[in-house]
Amino acid sequence: MTFGERLTFLREEKGKKRKELAEEMNLSYSTISKYESDERFPDKEMLIKLADYFSCSVDYLIARTDIRRCFKELKGEYLVVAKELEESKINPKDIKAFLELAKNMKKR
């Protein structure tokens, strides 16, 4: 998956049109279109803004990982498990469910 494909996926998942995302990011429709077609790549500040907007890590946004959650939010055992799960190529939704289960078990 490319950055453009990931951006398109996230935008559509959020139910936004390109024009709406462009307005919310203070960009032109053309810029969003070029990002999504991988003709153009955002600068560091825009990557961070997009990651914050979609509640994901920059690594997820640029398709370096399939885990949405930023590892810096995880500590200790959770971090180890998340990294191992990422390497296993398990579906991201299953990973999220597993991490929630682990969190709930630890509260007991």
C-alpha cells in the first residue's frame, strides 16, 4: 500500500470527500488529489497534521506499518506485544481487539 492509497482509505473511512478534507486541512482539492494519486508527498508538518486528524501514527499514514496506534503510546509489555504482532502481519483490526483484551485483563 502507498501513502496515497492509505490517505484515500482513511478519508473514505471517515466519510469525507476530497473537497471536505482539503478545506479542513487548509489545502486545495488539487493537492489532496495529488497526494492520493502519489504524485505529490506532504511535508513533515502536514504529515503530522494528517496523522492527528485521522488519529493514527505517521508510520501508519505513510504505510510503513498496518498498526494505527502509535507505539509511543504503549509501554512495557504492550509495546513488545504490539511490535511482535506488527511483524506477524495479522489484520490490524484483530491486533486492536487483542490489545484491548490485554488491557482489560491487566485491570483485573
